[in-house]
Amino acid sequence: MNGELPEVVTLMAESASRGGYDNHPIAKINDHVVRISTMVEPYHWHFHPNSDETFLVVEGRLCIEFEGGSRELEPRQLLTVPRGVRHRTRPVGERSVNLTFELAGAETVSV
């Protein structure tokens, strides 16, 4: 660190997106990345062949759809999608803000 203090990340500032979908990294932890996702519309069907993906809802509600059903998450709830499982996410209501945790080199395959 060379005497420098670590940077503080403010989630409210990071989630101030004005677009329909914003997903960007806010932190790195070893070989993983933490992203903040601001959604006002659904994200397409996809899967990650080389990484699990964990979602933590910060604001609003998030629906994660799977081929066999769906799960709806409230603020402060967390769910992990195992690698290789097809899914898509969408906000429940007008907006959802979520943290995602995945391998930094996670591959995304659209379906």
C-alpha cells in the first residue's frame, strides 16, 4: 500500500446511473471482482461456464429467472447461481441495485 489508505467506495454514488442497465466493477478481491448493477429493464438470458455468480440486493427487488422457475430477492438477500446455469435478471418494480461477485475472468455466454 506504500502508506496510502484504501479507497472507500460509496454505493449510492456508484448506483447513480441514468441508463437502462449499468454494470461496472467497484472492487477486486484476489481473483474475483465485485460489480454494482443498476437495472430498470431485464438483462438477457446467459450463463457463465467458468464462474459462479452471487447476487446481493442493495435496493429494490431483483428477480432471477431460471429455466425451471424464478427466485425473487429483497434488499439484503443473497443468492448464488452456479456456473453453467442459464439465467436472466430483471428488476421487480422500477429499479434494482445489486452487487455481483464473480471470478474476474468470468466468461458470459448469451443464449
